[in-house]
Amino acid sequence: MAEIESPCILLCSIEETSGLCIGCGRTRGEISAWQSMTRTERLTVMSTLQERLQTIERKPRRETRRAVLKREKTGER
């Protein structure tokens, strides 16, 4: 059986509202069961990931110090 590579991109954080990983779009259960899933199960999950990622409400990133300095220099708010 040909292996299906994990969709993990090492940006692992579960978004609270959806329960999906913000990096790959899988649920906690899918992540933990990935190694024991059949090829068909993995393909089914993989086919839904792009659509799932579109629904995730990512938290805004913290503003970096560099961005703050640039904003202050240009007078932007």
C-alpha cells in the first residue's frame, strides 16, 4: 500500500471555534488516528482540507516591533 504523506506543515494549533488545526485543517481525532487510518480514509480527509482551511477563524498575529516602528515612522494608525 502506498503511503499518503501527512498534510502536517508543522504549524500545529487547534482553532477553538472550528476544532480544526490552523496548519493542516484536520481535527484532533484525525491527527491522532492518522497513522492507523486506511488509504481510503486518508484520501477522504485530504479531499476536505482545502475547504476546511477556508472556514478557520485565525487569530490576528501580534504586531512585530519592526511593524510598530514602521507604523510610527509613517504616522499610520
